[in-house]
Amino acid sequence: MAADSEPESEVFEITDFTTASEWERFISKVEEVLNDWKLIGNSLGKPLEKGIFTSGTWEERADEISFADFKFSVTHHYLVQESTDKEGKDEESEDAIPQSMQDLLCMNNDFPPRAHCLVRWYGLREFVVIAPAAHSDAVLSESKCNLLLSSISIALGNTGCQVPLFVQIHHKWRRMYMGECQGPGVRTDFEMVHLRKVPNQYTHLSGLLDIFKSKIGCPLTPLPPVSIAIRFTYVLQDWQQYFWPQQPPDIDALVGGEVGGLEFGKLPFGACEDPISELHLATTWPHLTEGVIVDNDVYSDLDPVQAPHWSVRVRKADNPQCLLGDFVNEFLKICRRKESTDEILGRSTFEEEGKEVADITHALSKLTEPAPVPIHKLSVSNMVHTAKKKIRKHRGEESPLNNDVLNTILLFLFPDAASEKPLDAATSVDNSNPPSEGEDYTLYNQFKSAPSDSLTYKLALCLCMINFYHGGLKGVAHLWQEFVLEMRFRWENNFLIPGLTSGPPDLRCCLLHQKLQMLNCCIERKKARDEGKKTSPSDNVTNACSGGQLGLDHLRDPEKEKGEVGKSWDSWSDSEEEFFECLSDTEDLKGNGQEGGKKGGPKETTNFKPEGRLHQHGKLTLLQNGEPLYIPVTQEPAPMTEDLLEEQSEVLAKLGTSAEGAHLRARMQSACLLSDMESFKAANPGCVLEDFVRWYSPRDYIEEEVTDEKGNVVLKGELSARMKIPSNMWVEAWETAKPIPARRQRRLFDDTREAEKVLHYLAMQKPADLARHLLPCVIHAAVLKVKEEESLENIPSVKKIIKQIIAHSSKVLHFPSTEDKKLEEIILQITNVEAIIARARSLKAKFGTEKCEQEEEKEDLERFVSCLLEHPEVSVTGAGRGHAGRIIHKLFVNAQRLTEPSDEAAAVALPEEELKRSGCPEERRQNSVSDFPPPAGRELILRATVPRPAPYSKALPQRMYSVFTKEDFRLAGAFSSDTSFF
């Protein structure tokens, strides 16, 4: 039985060789990717133009495959080119060698300044790379490397793909690639050597030629000529301390309005270190043949001064410290702080409570015993030092800001304080600066900041500077407290705030600016009211009792009498006796017979005398009695800031959509309408609603020509359809309105209450809240500073970036709660522009563009410097013999002299005549042996077209690229062979 069972067990051990292995699956996946990307067959493109590798567009697409459980990424890199017409070329392209083999011999794009390493080493326009997907993975063993090379060779043969296929081996940082390209009867092997140290025999051209010839192994006795391209790169580093023009700001300086070496209101600008760290000079010999030059371990003909082509690139310092960027960044950091002003300054809460109690008692006495407001001298001694004494009562420690700095700031913010003359009632501060029409001035509309000549804008700059130079957060809190005390001082003493446009708050500006404008409105109203109290009581009584339209008109300022739809407020309160803060609906009106205005018709309302007339209206007369229609003195509508408008909107929205809610909402919104109706009734006894509508809303009074009974054409008018709707708010308000002149009405705008609300709002602001309010102004100022500095340099790329910053900022800053990340992006953009401008100035200083006497040379130099900023590498016109070339040569000579300690004195002044000599290179080389340091990098490209491997094989392109630096040596060879005739 045992013998019988043995054959059965052997059956189960049979291996099925038809099942695909992991290796075969991997090859299949590679073929599938190549087919998906349509990389099959030969696609010949146009010959490569010069510089296309840098100026053209490179694209890539990627996929992921796996060998067993090891993942690889497959990436296709290709230069985007116009598709060529393939008709009529099919026969020629059948036997043509692949496009990549032709590119090996192309000399138009040797040493591209910015490209993939395989493009630089092999001059390819298209290739596919297979690399380990994870950054830490690597193909290290030789057997695995050979397995991958076999895989790609089979995949290329199966698919007919003629695009080079590379495999990345070893660690990623070594950039080691092996690859293959197949065509009809031809194959190119891409091989590479990478060493840390350069073997001595390969440091020169003759040694590399030996390697190249031995590798191609040409069987022909007269070897075809080898084409050579050479580039030596020299690095200039030691120039920062001699050429950087930017001086660091003197933080301790304080001279006549300058703090930190800078005037308040002017932002600093520039890099604190040289933003150009190195200059790389590449000297190139693009077309040489073997035997023309000698370069071995004993002698070399490769003199950089004699190189036919020079190109320069600059290496920029990594994140140079820029003053403007640091200023704005430090200010942004305040937004993240949570301390209040009192916590930062360490005020005593017990003393503050006692002060509040005392203030309350004084407030009651002020309400019951009014007295004329004294007008003090508006000077620094009166405003600043009294405020400082108040602060020092609550703070035992020394003030963060010293007197000199504080006085300088306050004089900058409040220039009217410099006047020692007393301000009487007739004197007013000029608040209406003529607005500029320029594009820069109107930036505040887009940024929601404040005009560049406003107090808010100046305050933002001062806080920014104090935060950076004087006391940091404590200094900011100190200045803000002084500012709030100054605002209260001006409110209590009727001093207008300078640097604010007159009129209601501008909703296009930041909220803090609106609050200050609101406070200024309150001061204007209070000032007008207090000036009215100064007139004699007997005159006021006479004026009030004189009747007719003289009851108020003769007190008005003649300049205020304009033909507008009357909103003159300055004359509504001429005496305290005539002003009623809260009128009862009936008690105060019974004596004047005005109660009948609600129910009775026009006949009952004619028994009182007209009051509060501004001036007569054109030709209009009252419909009932034919009397002239007078425009009344009316109250101005209450100015509103955006937060008050939001609160009002929320209240109105909460009333709901019911009929009662809608009615209540309409009544709340018609307070101004009701006030104007009462003023109109007081000025026009016997008027009706139609009269009011003709003046207030002419479109709602429709007139048409009709023929009367006698056949005459007359005008007949009636109210519009919306005015005839039942329960119309206009009709209800008219019936409710009593004939009360504006001066005796309840105020629509309570300036005392609104001013106290604003002052309380300002006092409660934490430094973080303040910074949030003012950050748009700081960014606005930074953008203006960048535009101003750019206009001096005229850099086209910077102009585009500034436009992008403005567009980005206008979107971000319009939202009150902006994310810090978005703000940081804007500040980073500004810093980058600042660095670009600093680089331009650094290069101009190094190349001495201002010292050029000839205009043509100066223009060439400026164009050269501009190109250095815009492009990765710039050719030097005339190489070492051109104007820019001589300057670069001089820079290297100076740096070389400075490296010789024995010759430091001679390095300070190098004779110009010696440097300007362009002839006699041999003589100059003897006099100054070390004009240039040893090359930091040497690159060579060797090319040949030879039959390989047999003499009768097809002549195919061979190429070897070599680069060696101080600690790196690399050979990258592409060797083609004939697979048909070998």
C-alpha cells in the first residue's frame, strides 16, 4: 500500500509553470503604464531651440506600480511642444533612430540653468523614471538593480516604446540612475558613476578623454573627432561687508522728531543683511574639438578671462531679515495676546473704583448745575502732562514710554496741540484735508483701512513703531491709554479731533476710524449747542417770542443757508431755556393751541405762529390757503457706525414678519420722517400732507393737466398710489405729528450718550482688539511703502506682485474676523517684494550702476541687473571683455586680494588702469596669477558619432557628461550600439 501511495503524493507536487510570477506581473504593469500614456512607437519632434529647456514648459504625470509588496512610482517627464505634421514622413521615420538618441548630440541646450538632473546630464526632452515610492526605500543590491534593468529592457522590447526608461538606484540623495532606450536595431545604455573624491587622473580634460575613448571602444583606426563643451563655475562669496549699502536703524537715536532713526509715520524698509549671498560666474567653451586646446595635470589653456561665453547667476540669501516685514509681523503678534490694557500696565483696581464713585457724584452735580465750559489752552503741557499725572496715580512703576518719545508721538498725532493760542468759540480745527484723487489714496476703500492722511492711519504707524522699538506691548498699551485720555479731554473741552474728515462715519473705513468720526460728530454738536448758550438770555427770549419766521432764522450763520433740502442742525438749539430733552405729548403744547393739529383740519392749525423756517421754497404755495411754502429747519439724521447698523438690523429682524411686527418696524424706521413732519407743520401753519409730500418726496405727488368747467386747462395734483394705501405709514405719521420746531423736538441724535458710548468702547479695547482694528491700516501703509520703493527701482515683476497683493488683501481684509493664516500670507508676500527690491539695490551697488558716466553703459548695466533678478541665469554681453564682464572680473580680483593677508592694504585700492586693460592676457596673468579662485565646479560634455560595436555597425551618437566639485565626482554616459549588425 505504501508503494501504491507514493505516485499519488507526487501528483500534488507538480509545479504549474503557466502561472505568472511576480517578475512577469511587474513587467506587465510597466507595459500597461506605457500603453496608457501612449508612449508606443517613434514620435519625432522639431529640433530643440536654444534655451528651450529653461524657457519651455515641463510637465509630468505619475502612476504607481508594485513588485510583490515593494511599491514603485512611475513618472513621465516631458517638454511640452507643438505637435508636428507626420504626413509624408512615415517611410523616413521607420529607420530613423529614436528622438532621444538625436538629442544626445544637440548642442543648443548644454548646461541649462534650471532643469531636471537627467535633462542636464543627457540633454533629453522626454523620459520615464521608475523609483521607489517611499522616500526612505532604496534599491541597494546589485542583483535587484539588474533585475529592474532586465524588466525595463523586456518592457521596452515588448511595447516598442522609444522613450528612455530610467531606474533610480541607491539612496535618493545620490541621484543615481541607470536606464535604457531602444529603437529599430539600436539601443542606448545610460550608465553612471558617482564618487565622493575625484581621482587625480580625471581632474582634467585629457584623463576624461581617455575614459570616453576606452568606453566607446571604437574599432576604427582614425578615430572620429570628439566634440567638447566645457564650463567652469567660479563662486564669489566675500563681498557682503564691502558692498551692502543698507545701514541698520539706530534704535537709541532721538533727534528732532526722529525715533529709532526713523520719523514717525514713515515705515522702515530694506534688508538688514545682504540679500545676495553669492555670485556664480560660469565661463563656457561651447564648441571645442580634441587637439585644439591643452588641459592636463601640468598645463591648461582654459583661462576664464578668455572664455567666449560668460553667464552669471546670483544665489539669494535664505529668508533675509527685512525691516518692513518684521515690523508688520511683530504687530500681527499683538493680535494673539489676550491681556487687557489694565493687566499690562498693572493698574490698581481699588483706586479705580474710588475714582469712579467720585466721578458719579460730580456727574450728578454737572447735570443739575450747568456751567459754561472753559476753553483751555490747547498745548502739550495742558493735554499730555495732565493725562500722564492721571495715569501715574494708578501705576507705581515707571512709564513704558519716556516723555520725549511720548511728546513726539502726540505732537505727530495732534499737530494742533503745538499751538499755544487759546481756541475761542469761533476757531475750529481744519479737518477737511483735500482728498487726493490718486490710486494710492483710494486704497483704503479696498483694504477697509483709513485714508493715508487720517489720524487712524497715523496712530497705526505709531503703535507699530512703538511695538518694535519702544517697550513692545507695554508701550502700545501706554500710548493707547494716553490716546483714550486725549479723546475724553477733547470731548469735554469741545476740541475737534484733527485728521478726520467732517461728516458722518465713513463705512468704507475700519470700525475704529468710524468710532473716531462718530466722536467728532458728537463734539461738533456739543460745540454748536454750547456756543448757543453763550448768547444773552434776554435776546433768546425776545427771539423766541418775536413770532413769524424770525424766531430762529436771524441766529443762523449766513454761510449755512444753502438751498438744500433743509438739514441745517447748527441752529436748532440757541438757548437752554428753549431746549426740551424729553417733551410730553400734551402738557407743553396746550398753551400754544397745537394739540388740535392731530385731529383737526387745517382750519384749527392756523391759530399759531410759524416757527423754525429756514427759507422760502421757490414758487410752491400751500394748497389750502395759498401761503408761500417754507422749508423748515430740520434735525440731521443720526450718524451710525457699522456696528450700530448691525445692531439695529438685528433688532428689526427680531420683530418677525407678523403684521404687528411689521407695523412696529415701520414706526421705528420713521422717527426721522416724523421729526421732519413736525418741523414742516411748525413752519407752515395750515399745511396738509400733500404740501409735505411735494417738498419731501416730489415723485409721490402726481400732477396732470385737466380741463375745468370753463374750458381752461389747469394742473390738478394728487398723491401717488403708494401714498393712498390704507394704513399708510406716511398718513399715520402725519396725523401723529404735532407742529413742533426742530429746536424743541426730542433729539434724534443724543450726542452726549453716543460720545460716552464711543469713549467707553475705546477704553475697553484690549491691545489685541486694537491691533485687529488697525492691521488693515498697517498693511495699507506697507503696500504704499513697497509701491514707493519700487517706483525708484522700476522692476516689472514687482509691479505684478504688488497688484496681486492688493487684489488678495482687498478680499481678505473686508472680513472683520480674518484668519491669521491669510494675514500671514499677505505679510509674506510683502516681505518677498521687499527682499526683491533689496536684492535689486544690492546688485546695483555691487555693479556700480550710479557711477557709470556713459548713459549707454549705464542703461546696459541696469538692464543686466534687472535680468539677474528676473531670470535664473544671464549671459554677459562681450564675456570678460564687456563692461559688465570687467566689473565682475574686478569683483573677483578684489575678493582674491582680500584673501591674501599680506596684501590687505593693496586690496583697498586696485588700480583701475590694470583692470580696464583688455589686451595682453599673458602679461596680466603673470602680474595677477590668482585673479579667480579655483573653479567650484567643472563640467565637461564629450560627444562623438562612431560605429559600435563593430566597424561595419551603424554610426550612432555617444555622449559622456562629467562634473566634479570639491566633494563630488560624477560621470553620466550614454553609449549607443547597433543590435542588428554586431
